[in-house]
Amino acid sequence: MSELGTKNLEKLKGTHLEKEDQLELLTAQTECSFIFSDADGWPRGVIMSFIYDKGSVWLTAVEGRAHVKGAERDERVSVIVSSAGSGLPGRRMIAIKGRVKVHRDPEVKDWFLHEFTHRLQPADPHSWRALLDSPNRVVFEVVPEGRPTSHDQRKIPGNGRGMAAGADTGRPVPGRSGE
């Protein structure tokens, strides 16, 4: 019997997200950490809204911002997505390394803004699009490279936090979230 989740969290082999669970997470979540390098080579990151489509992660930014400059300087980036706030059960995460393409062409921008605003603000996509559709707007396409790093806490006994089997894992923790 494995001690994972009951005695330790040392060997996490086998706790990766299966392909269909990766797709579920990338489709359900709308925010990610976009990691890039600054001019001095230091890793930096920003939280961004995104959509996953055509096998790539798609995001948007405005010319002149640090992450646009970073993406143009070095196309190697990472995108980290967690299940926090997504409504999906269990703690899940995926880290995707890839190469970013910075799109400025009207066709890609038009396609992206339509998809992005309709998926992330379906109640009134047109108002949000009007705000986003500016002359300095660019679209990032992160094309994954290699195998992603992922984690699926649902595969660990005790909820990955040493809880007894069958314990209520959806219960709020005292002292958090306004308790």
C-alpha cells in the first residue's frame, strides 16, 4: 500500500492530469499566470484572462507592456493554470511551456476578440469587445512545446492534505474565507 497522502507527499508519480482532464481544466478556467523573461533575464509573470482553442493558449495585451516586450524579446514562455475558482472539483494544475507568437494582423485579432469576449462575458460580449478593440491591442498565441507538467490532487488519498478517507473535502477551513 502506498503511503502517498496518508504518510507523506514525496512521490507524486501518477498524480498528473490525464489528457481529457487537462482539456477540461483549460476549457473551464479563464485565468492563468503568464510567465516571461524581462530585459535582464529574470522570470516575471502576470495574471491574465485566456481561452484555449486550436491547441494553443490565447491571450491579449497592449503594446508597450512588460509582457509584450518580453514575449518579443524571447518567445519562450510558460502558462500556468490552476483550478482555483473554476468550479471544478479537486485541486488541479497544469504548467505549459511553449513559444509565443505575437499577432497584430486584423484577421487574428478579429477572430480572437469575438471568441474571447463571447466565452468570457457571454451576457454582453459587445461592450467588452468595444473596450478591448484598440489600435495597440495584440494577441498572444502560446503554442505548447513538449509535455506539460500537471497535478491532480483527486488521485491522492486524503485529499492530498492528510484527511481521513471519506472526509468532507468541500468544507471551508476555519479562519479562512470570512469565517
